[in-house]
Amino acid sequence: MTPSRLQANFAILELLLEAVSAEPDQRFGQLLWNVGVLTPDDAGSVKDPFYEESTATLQRVEKRQQEAQQRLGREG
């Protein structure tokens, strides 16, 4: 089942809290980039997520998290 916008927002916040705890020295912008909330556009700048649905953002963040865990599994 697809989460509601509110549920997706809370899920993203939980993932950001985990990232803050894991990397307390990172600046907020770095956290947004590293978690996957912010992404590059075609020109290499930061893509504006203003009109993106929270559910789409959550899917991207979760995918990035899974990919990172897979990389860690291969490296470790």
C-alpha cells in the first residue's frame, strides 16, 4: 500500500533523524544530499523538489538506502 503524504513525510523525517545520529558532523544540506532528498539535475545543479510528491521522495530515499546497504555488504 502506498503511504499517504503525511506518512511519507514522517518516514523521511525518521530516516533523516537516523542519518543525523549516524553522521552528527554533517551539515543539514549534506544530510539532505546524502540521504537522497536532494538530487542533481541535468545541468549538475540541485534539482528543486518543490512539486515532487513526498511518496516519490520517500521511494528514492529508501532505494538509495538499500543501495548503500548492498555496497556495504559487498565491501565488508
